[in-house]
Amino acid sequence: MADSSKIQELSLEEIMGDRFGRYSKYIIQERALPDVRDGLKPVQRRILYAMHLDGNTFDKAFRKSAKSVGNVMGNFHPHGDTPIYEALVRLSQAWKLRVPLIEMHGNNGSMDGDPPAAMRYTEARLSKAAGVLLQDIDKDVVDMVLNFDDTLEEPTVLPARFPNLLVNGATGISAGYATEIPPHNLGEVIDATIALIDNPNLTLDEALQFVQGPDFPTGGIVQGQAGIKQAYETGRGKVVLRARTTIQQLRGHRSQIIVTEIPYEVNKAQLVKKIDEIRLLKTIDGIAEVRDETDRHGLSIVIELKRDVDAQAILNYLFKNTDLQVSYNFNMVAIAHMRPQQLGLLPILRAYLQHQQDVVLRRTKFDLNKAQQRLHIVDGLIKALSILDQVIQTIRASKNKSAAIKNLMTQHDFSQAQATAIVALQLYRLTNTDVTQLQKEQTQLQKAIARYQKIIADPQQLLRVIKKELAAVKKEFATPRLTKIEAEVAEIKIDRRVMVTPEQVRVLVSRQGYLKRSSLRSYQASTATDNGLRPEDYPILDCEASTLDHLYIFTNQGHLIYRPVHELSDLRWKETGQHLSQSIGLNPDEEILTAFIFPDLKQTGRFVLATSDGYIKQVDFQDLLPGRTYRSRALKTMKLHQPTSKIVQVFYLPSQRSDLQVLGFTEHSYALLFNLNEVPVVGAQAAGVKFLALKEADQIVDFAIVDPQQPQFIVLLTKKGNFKKMSLSEITPGTRARRGTLVMRELKKQPHQLQFARVLTAEEVLTVITDKLATITIDPQNFNFKPRSASGTGVLNPTQDGVPLYLTVHSRLTTASK
């Protein structure tokens, strides 16, 4: 039976929390995040150290990558060979690292995202720069720990003779932490480090005189010095990284865009594919061909354009919609003092400098100890040569080696180390020449010891050593900057004429929410009634427009739906169209009230809206501009006080005129006329002001904008089917929020209920659709003017024809032609 004393009762929450905590600590410290001192993750450090132990260095022949991977996996990194090989390959990729640490023969991948060849095919060795990272590692300059099976020791950090974390950057995702550190220019970073040595109180602005910003191995242009400064100050910041491009003019009014550098870590093949998709789908019209002409001479993507095309406008569109321009987010997290920290530029440099002081101090102590031990031996050898005959006699008189060592120590006062060296001395060394060499070595050792002791005793001398060695690294490895830094992020303005081919089309918006555009050819080939709509539906808007125009659609529940005309489904005129519910959900009883076409979104006019429960408002066009989510969300145009309230009508006034009037009508036949200036201009979310003083159970059914400069008259249509035409002079102007005057005779039994009221000109006629789908055309010219007290003339029989449901106004010319 199991020993019950060893059994613990723990909750699942405790076990999961404890185990995940341990796992998180491991992957944060030992897997995904780099060390601030050498800029390496554990797997990278182990690869470099294993290859160093194996003698697989830049000055020797290449060896199979599989051998290096096997050494790393077998001795230091107990994980799969695939991630080890992937890490090794990345260290060799010149488009990922600013200073590659591995040299590789064979296919090590490409900027197109191609995978590297299998490790059995490729060969690798440490680069010369990696040798600088590992320099002096055998001189006890860093702490060593036992490997996973306690058979070997591995370094916790490399000596790192240049600031690798900044030079090569890092990217990684851990538990709760991620890091994104861009590569930098080695020369600039070393200059900043030397400046920090010279001035420990170096400010960030002073450091930025040396480190301009990231220097990506793929070049490109970084925009946004404010983002760079913020990143270097806090560890977080955002910049824009764009490709380096030129526009080249060709014969025949043609041009081409040539891309010579792309943003860091952008897949070139995917980028070319995306640009070609834009060409094929004709998202923008003007791209003739896209070619990847990259070869051994360098990267080159050629975008050939059609005749007389605005190349800059197309380039702006590509910057906006492809990875020719991307955002780069700094997130400079590294392991410092065994915990992850978000660090700015100066804290990283200070941590690196502290590491270098520790490395150089430990190396100097190691060299001092070695020099002192050697000087001790040299002193003994010189002394032995000065009493050579006695030494030889002592050795000859001894029984064996150990006895000879002991006798030398007792008879001639040598230390054990000196006696051992004397006994091991070969006979040919017993010459005057050798004495001279020993004395010369003694002098050199004494000078070296004095120098080492001075470095150990004087921190400033230690820093001078670090400066000298950093300057030597810069001289050997520094290269010119590849990435251009621009202070401001360029605003990308896209001309819609580049995206959309200008074309005149026929646009239709139906009462029930169907939209479409058709070519004029398709429209002209159809009959007047063959518009594809259902019998119970009818057009709210049916007109000619340009694909560059903008469509505003208002619903009776206060919503505004925006669509660029070119985004409407391009269908035959006989087809029904696309319903708004496919993109924006309409409520079950929501209907399209009216629609407008505008040539641009810079209009300076106003909309006038009124509700059935007696509120009215004006709102500026600029307050109803579409947002980014216009495709899926409608804009609210007016606050409705009650769930049953509806918007009765919407008008657009392109200019502000002081003489315009508002004429409102209620269901119980009251009308009120007043100046439009009494209606305030408010925001989109406002409810407006009181329109008419409604009686109980009454509501507004219609309103109109009256232009005194035009000859207009009033037409009324009741639910019973009575039609009445009356003069505007019949209504005396008043002020807002009054009840108004009756415009129909008040009947005690079955009184008239107004359904529609319009203010028309002589060129306009009416079409009425009833709930029984009867269509009746009313020409006001066929009716005489009636006084306010008159009831009007019956134009339809509600029992036979149905109750009037919809009313549309047409120009007499339009009705006659189509």
C-alpha cells in the first residue's frame, strides 16, 4: 500500500495555479524573452556557445547544420530539433538581423517566406561578429551553470562585446509578456554607449544625437520621430514604416513604380500577390502589370501603370491598402535582474555598460591571476639558472621526480610550483639565450600585472578599456545606415478617381430597402415598369448619377444609411437589387423615407427633419458625415421621444435663405406656416423643438418647405381618397408651436383624415399607390383651386381601390418620357 503520509489533498485551482505559475516563470525567463545584457534568448545563446565549443568558428571550414543542432540538443537544449534549427537559421538571415551571427551555405530561406533547406543539406559556422559576442568566455567573465543533465556547464550570459539587444533587436511572445525590439545601427549604438561612458548623466535628447532610430536590415523609411522618442523614453511607441519607392516615367505617357526596399518582416511574395489582386479585381484602375524583378543585385518590384495615370495617387493607395506601408510598434521588454522589464534606450545601454564593467573586471582579474602565476614560475626559473650547478646536483642526488621537487623546495627555498617547473625544464633551455628571454618575459609580466592592478583599482581606467574595445568593434563591423528617418508621418490622401472609374449609371432606391446601380445601356433597354421591384414596392430614388457620387438614405425611424454610388451592386435594371438588411439590419416596420445624391462630402447645406409627434430640427450636412463603420452601422439623425414616433419627411437645403418657410400638416387637417429661421440648427443626436401644438390623438402626417420666390400651391389627399388643390395664400403665416388653421371642412361624422400633403409647382404630378396595389396618377392641372372650407374631390374609392399608402411626386416631363 502507498504511504498515506505522502498523499496531499489539493484543490484543482491550487494545482493549476502553482503549475502554471512555474511554467510561466520558465518560459518568461528561459525561452521567449532576450537578456538585456547580450540580447539573446536561451536557445540562441546555446547555439552560439555549442558551436564555439565545437570550434565551428568563422576562420574554419563550414560544418553540417545537423551536427550543430545535434550538439545543441544533446548538450544544452532539451527540446525539438526543429525549433533549434529555425533559431539557427534566423541568426543567419541578413534580412532579419542587422549583424548576422551565423554564416550559412545553402538555402536559408528568403524574404518571400520560403522555408530553408533541411538541416542535412545546409552548412553553418559562427560569423566573425558572433566571435566578438563570445570573446573571452573562457576567462571566467560570466557565470556558468550546469546543463540539464549536470554533465557540462553553460553560460548564463555571453560576454557580448557590442550591444546586441539593440543592434539585432528581438521579437517574442511569452506568458503575459511580448517583446518587439527593432534592429539598430551598430556604429550609432556604440557611439551612444561611449557617450554614456563619457557622461553618466547623458539625457535622452543627447543620446538621440547618436541613435537616430531603428535601422532595419531591409532598409525602408521610418516616419515619426515623436514615436521614436516615446519608445526610447518609455519602451513603447509607434512609428510608420514604408517602402522606398521611385516613380519612373516611360515613353508614351506611361510610368512605373519601382520598389527597392520593403518594410521589415513583410513577406515580399505576399506583397506582390496583394498588389496583383488589386490589379485583377480592378479595386483601382490604372495598374497594368506587377513584376518581381528581384535578383542577386537587389530587391526590385516593378508596378507598371497604364497610360495617363496619376502614379502618385496609385502609390498613395498602395501605401494605404498594402504592406508597402505598415505600423511598427515598439515594445522593448527584456530580462533584467531575472525579471521582465519594459526598458527605454538609456536603461538598456546602462544595463549593457554595467555588464561590460563586470566582464572586463572579471577578465582582468583572471588575466592578473594568470600573469602572477606565470611571473612566479619565471622568477623561479631565473633563480634556478643563476644557481644551475647546485640545482643539477640536487636533482641528480634525488631518487625520483617527487624527491627532486621536495629537495629543491627544502634546499633552495623554491615553491612547489617553481620546483615542478624546474624539474620539467628541458636541457636545451639551460642556455644564456633562455635566461635573456626569461628576463624579458619577467619585465613584460611585471608591466602587465601593474596594468591589470591599475584597471582593477581605478574604475575610470576600466571604462577606458571598454571604450577602446567598443571603438575597435565599431571600426571592424560598423556599416552605413540603411533606414531613412523622417520626422513626420506623411498623411496619405487618396483621390477617389483613382479607386473608382468615373461612369454615369442609373441608381434606384426602393421604399422597402432595395438598392442597385445599372449601366445606362441596361436602363434604356428596359420599359418604365420593368425595374425589378415587387408589386408592393416602389422607387424612392430613381435617377442618373456618377460612380463618384455619394448616396444618403433616410429611414422613417431616424436612421441615415450612407453608400458611395460605386459600392452599390452593379446589376441589370431588371434585377431587384441588394437589400439593406444584408449589411445593415432594418427594424421590421422600418421603411426608406427619402434618398439624396451628392457629388462630394463637402456640402455646406442643411437637412430639415420633422417627427409625427410634433418635433422639428435643422442639422448641418457636416454633422452627418459617414464614419468608418458606415457599411455595417446606420447613423442616428434625430432622437425620437416615443417608440411609436416616426420621421415624416426629410428635406435638404443646399443654401441658407432667410425667406424660406415651413408648412406642416396634421392628420386632423390642421396646417401651420412659419419662417424656417424659427427652427434651430442642432446636432445629430438632438430631438429638435416643438413643431405644432397637437390636439389629443392628432399627429403630423407631412410637412413641406415653401419657397416664396416660386409659384407653388398645396395639394391634399385624405384616407378616404378625397383630393384637394388650394392656394398658399389660404394659410396665414404664424409662429412655431401653434395649432394652426383647418384646411378641410370639419365633419362631425367620419371626419376627413389627411394622409398626404404636398407643395407643388405646375410641372409636377402625383402617383398614388394604395394598400391594394392600385396605382393612380393625379395631375393637379385637372383640378380647380378650392377654399379652406372645401372637402375636395374623390379621386379613388377606398373600398374598391384601397387606402392611399404611398405618394410620389414626378416631373411631368419625366412621366411623359419614361
